[in-house]
Amino acid sequence: MDLSILLIIALFVSFIVLLLLGVQVAYALGGLSFIFTVIAMSLDRFGGTFIGLDFKVLSLIVNRIFQLLDNWVLVALPMFIFMGHMLDRSGVAEKLMHALQNLFGRVHGGLALSVTLIGVLLAASTGIIGASVVLLGILSLPTMLKQGYRKELAVGTVCGAGTLGILLPPSIMLIIMADQIQISVGALFMGAVIPGLILSTLYGTYILIYALLKPEAAPLPANSSELSWAVLWELTLAIIPTMILILLVLGSIFFGIATPTEASGLGAFGALLLAVFNRKLGDGILSSALAETMKTMGFLFAIFIGATCFSLVLRLLGGDDIISGLLLGTDIAPYSLIILILFIIFLLGFFLDWIEITLIILPLLAPVITSLNLESITMNLENAQLVWFAILCAVTLQTSFLTPPVGFALFYVKGVCPKGIELANIYRGAIPFIILQLLTLILILLFPPLVTWLPELTY
């Protein structure tokens, strides 16, 4: 076996081992880049090989980091993160929960359906998974358990609804994906809308059917309200501010009024106004949201820099050529190859977070996808194949939030759930929602226009 291949295998294995040992991602990526550069230099000097990787070549990282920080697309990240944290503190979700609970109070599973709808609205206005899952868990889990909901249904609904933010725009993951494979953020945002709505509809349908078949698992509240104009008016007042914010962000992109970066500024300003309107700006809330935004950005950019070092070392070892050769050298049909790639990404999601897969694996796969001849993908949209593939990857990576052992949504819920809910309850509750995510993935595979139609219409 070629020495470069052995080094690449050792690089990936070492990375997974360090993650399982609990080493922070940024340190693992940067540290391994340094260690394997030393190994390559030693082999060249004392082993008579010529790998060509040394610290002079590695100095290219300085230029790469400059290009990373000079990227205007990434300006949208802190704006959307700040928007999410401000909405988390603005009191919007509490009002929505109360209004929707009154609306669906006489429907079995109505409370779980309310959680799903709030998850959709939070996803379309924040894009932050941790904040959405924790907020939904705090707001709904005690109420659902008190009402007699089955534990698995309660925690599964919170996990599933909370992870919609990774797919529905404005998604932080979609912004990073667009940057890594050099495609339009707006095209990815528009491409994710229909799959996100399909997945949300599947969630709601599953909850209603489950509650219909097993009403004891989702009983009605003892003091459910009659449907009246007062209930509808309360819901209207609760939902209008969030809908205005969503239209401000996504509508400005859809109608070509603003770029995604500019729309992120509108969203951040709109979330600030909502907090003022709800009188939630005092008690250090603004400073807390700003501090959390800075912490999140510091975490992301530390990983960006570590991943840039890692990717450069991998490329200098010939990793992208080797991966392209392995995938394109196989004598299988293009769609079978894509299914194989998605299966590998699904398996990687058991051990790696979405950000490592997005920053390291996705750029290696983009040239392979571009070279495939996919006749069913419309060519009226620039980079149509990459847009379609990126959304496929996004849906696949969404499952990584619900699959152990690195299912972060599961641990977010565990951190806020009431006593009596075990990790086994959370795992069992997440399984139906993982299946629904995979069903959505199959639909996108079979019908690519579900992704490409809206971006083509918009752009």
C-alpha cells in the first residue's frame, strides 16, 4: 500500500480516536495537522521518501485563514446566531406555546403538534439547534408529562422539532456548506424550504396518527378550552411577530431585495425589536445574547482554522485525489454512488458532528458530484447538482443529531428533561423521527425538483 494512503488512514483514525477520548475538535484538528507534518518531514529526511509535506508548505495555511476571514458570506453567521439567541430570550416561544395549546387542546396529540409547529417557526427564524431543543424541552416536557404523555413521544417530539433548524433556512450549516463547496447561500436556502416543510409535515402526521391509534399515549388536558374567536385572536397576536421576522429574512432573499448576508442583519435587528416589544431587553439579556454569540463564533472559527489546517495536510498527502479515484474508479451507476456516499456520511454521523463532516468531508466530495452525469437534475440552475447534493447531505446530517453516541439533541434534552426520563426513553423516542428523516431523504433522491425547483424559480 502507498505510504500516503497509510498516512491518510492514520490521520482519520487518529482524529476519531481523539474525539472519542473527549479532545476538543479544534485542538484535535490543529494538533494532528502539526503531528502528521512532523511525521512526513521525518519520513522524508530519514526514510528516503518524498512526501513533500513540511512546515514551509504548511505556511500556506496563513493565506487560507486570511481568505476565510475575508469571506463576506460568513458575516451572516454572527447575525443569525445573535438573532437566535435574542429570540430565545424574547418570550415569543412562550406566547406561541400557550396559544397553540389552546387551539389544539381538544385534539389527541395536540400539545405535541404545538411543539412541532413552534419548532418549525423557531427553525425558520433562528437556525440554532441547541437553543431550540433546550427551549422546547423547558417549555413543553413538564406540561406533556403532567398531562400523561408517553415519555418516548414527548422527548422524541422535542428532539425532532428542535433539529429542524439545521435544515430550514436560515440554517448555520447551510451557510457553512455553501462556503465550503462554493455555491450560492441563497440557492441552498431556497432548496431547503420544500424538504424542510415535507419533513415538518411528516412529523405532524406521525404525531396525529400515533395519538389516534394510541390515545392513552397523548391524552387530552383536563381543562381544554373550546375553540373560539378569543383563542384564534390570541394565536394571531402570538404568531404575527414571528411570521413578520421570517418574511423579513426569507422574503427579502426570495424576492431579490437582499443577499443572505444583508438579510441576516435585518433578522438580527428584527429580533432585537421583538425583545423590545415584549419588554425582554432588561436584566442583562442583550449583553448575555452578545456574549453567547461571541462564544459560539469563537468555537466555530477555532474549528474553521483547525479544519483548514487538517484539510491542507490531507490535500498535500493526496487525499482528495485518492478519494476521487476510489469513488469514480468504481464501476457503479451515478445514483448508486450517491447512495453509497450518503450511507457513509450517515455512518460518520454516529461518531462525528456535522461541522467536522461539513468542513472536511464535503469539500472532498464536491468534485466527485460535479463530475457525475445526472440527467434528472435541471441545468437551468447554476451548480444544480451541488445544490441538490448539499441538501441531501443536510438531511443526512440532521440524523446525526438524533443518533447515538454523538446525538447532541439527545443530550440537550437529557440536560433539561424532568426526573424520571432515562436516556433509554430518549433513544427510543428519537427512532421514529430518524425514520421520517430517512424517508424525506428517499423522497429527495427520487424527486430532485423538490430541491431545485424553488432555487431555479428564484434565481
